[in-house]
Amino acid sequence: MPTEQLKSFRFQPGKSGNPSGRPLGLGAMIRSKTRNGEELVDFMIDVLRGLKSKRQKDQLDACNWLADRGFGKVVQDMALASPEGGPIQTEHLHLIAQMSKEELLALAAPRLASDLEHYTQPEAPTEAPKVAPPPLTHMPPPILPTVLKAPRYNV
């Protein structure tokens, strides 16, 4: 029987099927290498206090990073309402779903006609007066590319 042949490949009682354990994920690896994240927090506190970077943007980014992880990100609530401010009315949606294509086009025809009229009317041509540019009396200085260097942090 095939099942009898497969019995030798089953895990033996008392022996793990994964003796080396589950492989570390990225989060677990970072925790193990940074004293459970303490070094990351210490680094960001140093940035916040201006010990690693004097740039205000870096300090604000560090502040946001610490606040998000220390207190949680702020939840943004979104309320959906009808144009009148009340709940959105959905009781007629099943009627619209049952309508044929022709019935839907008949309902939408007035709006479609006004939209088409708006977009198909030719605009009156406006011709700008032709003015010659002033002659150059001198050449402007060449624009040289600026090389930006990212700040280096000693970790």
C-alpha cells in the first residue's frame, strides 16, 4: 500500500519537523540586532535633540517617528453623508440595477447632452499680439548642477 510506504517519512514522535526553528523574519532580526529596538529609539532621540543632525527637517521627522511608534499613528475618521448632510440613501439602488441599458441612457440623456454641448462648442479664437523679444545685450551665466550631499549619521 502507498500509505504504508509514506509512514517512514512522517515525523517521528518526540522529534521536531523543523529542528533549527522558524527562520527569523526582518522584524525579529532587527529586534535581535538592536537590543529589541532600543538602539533605534536612542538614535532617533539623538536626532531629535540635534546631536546627530542640526537640520530642522530631520529633527521633525525624528519627532514624528517617535510619536508614531510611542503613541500610535493618529486615526483619520471619514464620515460619508449625502449632499444634504444625512445618511446616503441606498434603497433605490436595486431598481437601478434592474434597469436596461436603454432606460439608463434615457435617464442620463439630459445630463449627457448638456455635457456634450459644453465640450463641443468651439472657443472663440484669441490671438495674442505678436511682440518681438528684446535683443540680448549679454549672455546669462550658465546654470551649473548643484550636487547635494546627504548627511552622514554615525551609528
